[in-house]
Amino acid sequence: MSNNAHEAIPAIAAFMAIQLAFVSLVKKGILSKAEAEEILREAIESIKTARETGVQAAELLTEVLERLSKFQPSPGQ
């Protein structure tokens, strides 16, 4: 397996875990959708200023934010 693949696998796993975590927190009512979106926006802005990997991470978090924004919790949540 190439070095790039070894670097990509943990990043993909982390990305998937973040998506699941935020949706789960909203589904369980621990965070409101608005709170989760704000946390993601703040994280995106804080890491955008980092080097290239920070920009890439911000892009991934932006995708999580977009998916979360489209998520519609069940009524009562």
C-alpha cells in the first residue's frame, strides 16, 4: 500500500466519524441542528488559516456542515 493510502485512510475514517457524530448528537437532542452547524462553522474558520492540510480539513468539515444542514431531524427532536 502506498504512503498516500496510509495517510488517506485515517483521514477518511475521521471524516466519516465526524459526520456520524454530529448527526447522532442532533438526532439524540444533545445538540440542536443550529448548535451543531455553528460548531462546524467555527471549526472550519479556525483551521482555514493553517497550512495546506488545514485547508483540506476545512473543506471536509464544510462538506459535513452541508450534509448536516440538509438533515431533517424527526419531529420532537
